[in-house]
Amino acid sequence: MTKTHCPYCALQCGMEIGPALEISPRTDVPANAPGALCQKGWTAAELLINGARLTTPLLHGEPVEWETALDHVAARLRAIRAEHGPDAVAVFGGGGLTNEKAYQLGKFARVALGTSQIDYNGRFCMSSAAAASLRAFGMDRGLPFPVTDLADADVVLLAGANVAETMPPFVRHLSGPRLIVVDPRRTPTARLAWLHLQPTPGTDLALALGLLHLAIADDLVDADYVAARTTGFDDVRTSLAAWWPERVERVTGVPVHRMRQAVRALAAVRNAYVLTGRGAEQHAKGTDTVTAFINLALALGLPGRHGSGYGCLTGQGNGQGGREHGQKADQLPGYRRIDDPAARAHVAGVWGVRAEDLPGPGRTAYELLDALGTPRGPRALLLFGSNPVVSAPASGHVGGRIAGLDLLVVADVVRSETAAMADVVLPVTQWAEESGTMTNLEGRVLLRRRAVAPPAGVRSDLDVIAGLAARLGHRFDTEPAAVFDELRRAAAGGVADYSGITYERIAAETGVFWPCPSEDHPGTPRPFLDRFAHPDGRARFVPVEHRPAAEEPDADYPVYLSTGRVLAHYQSGAQTRRIASLVRAAPEPFVELHPDLAAQLGVAAGDLVRVSSRRGRSRAVARISDAIRRDTVFMPFHWEGANRLTNPALDPVSGMPEFKVCAVRVERDS
């Protein structure tokens, strides 16, 4: 049996793989101890034997030898860079790549290609929470405490996360506390809650402002904590004057008495947590929304205390580590800012290049995708571990941009919808066929171990990157352990300092929390107990103001659309839609409507429904449920279609698109 971790979400449940590819849960990994997996985890071995697996490179759809494919890509890259400059080549990564791959991809973009045009699909995941945490605490780590701490809480407020479907083993950590859920739908998670607050889509920020207004008005603020450990409270208190409870009720639809219940429950106990997920974050005001929830947590004295705090639930398997080591447009390894001269000098020294030769910040994910194939945008795209033709907002538009490229190269396990458009497709290894580290939602660095040999003809992403780099005149390591040792040197002294973490330590300790600046350092499971990461050690209150969604319903598009996940599938579904048992559990996309809206439209359960927005249209079968608001419909995004409709309006701080709310028209399809 080989000890490893699940290939899916950021909980990174521990599992073992046997010689016959049998899966069993590990009991030594806190995230899913004493031994739990969801149905995706139990069926993960099928990814390794799936008949849709790519096993040979494709050039214009035809099988070719690896050397032919890599030679072709390198020649086209040289030609495009010579004609249009280094920024004519872009790189797009993924939140499922190991730390080693994410690090090497960022290095490859900046050293071998010399391009600033690199970002990753994690920008669509928790970038708003990251930005809010950075300005509040001076550091972004999804959960700045072990996930097991939640079991000892008295109350947990969960804003915009449906963990019962997205990461079911996580629910075990919520079996003790009173649970308050903020969600426009009565999701399976909301059905577990002691209190469900059901706001109008796009009004989470107003709700958070109203909760803090009530905390102040009802004298529930922890004044000693605020005075000793924070700055900026007076400015926030002044900014809340206009958000009296009755106004918040009119904006959000949440009754005042329920808001008061929530605030008093959080304030009445010793141990409480405020957690946010994509529902609160995937908005053009997501950074401010998370900031408002952090302000509430700070006013109640929660962050930086053992047994209480604020945290963000990372979504993708390596969403945390994936952004720490260089895939993001504005960052270098160790969570360093790419425009910081000291950071540039340190990383350039590790890479053996001149700091002045490193490019500066590039476009964020959607801006990058939107610029593809345009006169001033990239002409070539190298894509690893992502499927933007399904997952990007306004995906029809993004698909058109991708179609306009001179060169599209996709490294993937299966022929995804995006790979089907590629000039070159490179078949790569997956989770159990390779070793590497992942950083889970609590900042714990974990070790995935190779359990089986990959199919003949398949290479690792590290091999692909090294092969292209060699053809461009650079030498890159291909062994994960060697890449990780270099990553440690590059991360040393950074906010996300991995320099004291080794494969041996991870194996012996079942994971090590960053920051860990030396091999004799114990790691940092709770980084804010003594001080926050700002120079003065204090957390920052930041005033924010509610604003409407970027697109509100009107006469032409009178209904809100919200999107999300279902239990059986993951992300764009490129993996899970190829596993028979998961397809049987959730065979097709659907549109969830309230019975009153369905009656108004003359729609019955099982009817084909057409949903249109200003960006496109999609068809799916109708599901009738009173779990959804009367003014809202819901669609899962695991199939091509839902994101044709979504709005690419961007958060000005994080670059997060407004996935979670847009205006649509719903009609029975004739």
C-alpha cells in the first residue's frame, strides 16, 4: 500500500493505494481522520485506468513522437517571440498542479520565455480572500489554524460555502459547533445549519456590514482586543452609520431578527469562527465582501486566538501552494511580490539570472484570456492543468479568443474541451503516477507519493517544461525532490517560507505547516497567536462600502443566476465526467428553479429549459425545488454551458470575475 492524498479538493484527504488500485482512507491525516472519503475520493483510482486517457502527443490532431511535438512547439515559440516579443507567449497554470510544477512553471515563464504573461485558474478560486487577508493580516493562508480546531468551536459562521457537497469529510469538523450558513440556496450544508441566512444574490457585503453594525449597536464588540491588537476600527465604525438593520433587510432580504441571532450567537461564546467560501468571494466586490466579514471577526476578537478565528476555505487541491510559488501574475516564489526589488534580487540569485532581466507583473487570469489573439495580446498560449473553455466566465467569448491564437499547447491527462482546440496536446502524468508536494487549505505541506507507473508514452509536466526549456537554451530539473529543494531556497525568507520543509519531514510528521524557516523549526500551525504579519503586529480594519452586483435583473433578463458545484463532480468535470459511477450519480447539467417561478414560466420538472444572458445561452433540464429563492436560478458549472452566461466583471483588487451572480432570462425550450 502506498500512502498518498486525494487528487481533488484542498482538503487533500489521506488515502492509500494498493497494488490492485484499491483505495482506502488513511487514519493518520487530520483532515479526514478517522478515515473518511467522499465518492470522488473512493472512485479516484478510475482516473488511472480510464479509457479516455491521453497516451501520445497530438500535433494538429494526429499522433506524433514526443521529440517531434516538442521540437514543433519550441520552433513556434522562437518564431512568435522573434516577431512579436516575449509577451506574445503566455502561460496559464492550474490550482491542481503540485508545488514543484507551479514553481517550475513560473520559473519557465520568466526565465526561459522572458514573459510577464502568466497566471492560473486559482485566480478564479480564492484570490479575493487572499487579497482581503493580505490587507487585514499582512499574510494570506487559507486557514491560519489546523482544520481540527473547528471541532472545538461553539459557533461557526460559514459564508458562501457548500462543504457538504464540495468537501464532505470537512463536515465532520463541524459536527460540534452551532452552524450559521449564509447562502442564497438552502444547500445540503444549509440544511445542517442551526441558522440559515438566505440573502439576495450579490448582497453578502451588505449583510456583513449589517452584522457588524448590530455588533456595535448591541455593545458586543471586544473593546480590549480591538485596542490591543488592531488599528482602524474608528474609521470602520463611522463607515457603518448608513447600514442600520432595517436598511440591510431591505437590501438583502434577511430579517433583522435573524441577523441579530447570528451576531449574538457569535459574540456569546468563547470559541467562534467566521469562514468564507466562493459564494462570498466570486464577485466583482469579493475582496470588499471578505474584508467586511474579517472586520466582523476582528470586532468580536476572533482572529489570532486559539479556538477562534477567520479563515477561507480553499477550493482546488493546491489552490494555496499553487499561488505561493510563482504562477500568479504578480508573485514570485515564497509569496513574494514581483515588483519588490529585494524579492527580485533574491529569486534571481537562486535562478542564476539578473534581477533586471525578470519581467514585471502581467495580466490577471481573465484579462490574460481576454487578450489572447488580439493585436496587443499573446499570440501563443501554453496551458497546464486547466480547462478555460468550460471554466472561464463568458466562456464562449474566451473560446473565441483561444481560437484566434497562432499556437495553443495543452498539457493534460484527457482531451478536455480546451485540449480539443489545441495545435499540440501533450499527455502528462497524474496524481498517483508522480511524486510531489501539495499545500492544503490549512497551510499544511503534504507529500503525494508515486504509487503506479504511468502508461507508456506519458511524461510528467516537469519533463515537458524541462524539454521545452532545453530547446530554448536552459537547463531545468525534472526530479520533483530536486525541484522542491530549489523551491525551498527560492522561498527562504519569504512570507510563505518553505526552507525548513523536506520530503523526509513531511513523511515523518504527516505534513508541515508553513512558514517553516529552518529544519529545526516546528512549523507554524497558528501564525497569528502572538502578532499579525504587518510590521506593527496589528490587524487592520478596512472600511468598505456595499455596491450592487455588476449586473442586476431587468425587464429583458429578470432573474438572478448563481452557479456552483454538485457532490459527484469537480471543477470543469474533465476528470469526473469520465468516471461511470459519478456520471450515473449526476449525469447531466440542470437548472434549479423555485416552484413559483416554474409555474410562472409554465415549466415542469424534467422539461428542457433555455437560459440566456447578455453573453450567451445554455440549455439544461429543469429541477423544481423550494431550496432556491423565487428570484434566482442555479446551474452547476461542471459542464460546458453555465459559464457561457456568467459575467466577467472583475474585482478591481483581486481580478476575480463575478461568477456568482448575473442577470438571465429563463424560458421553456420548445
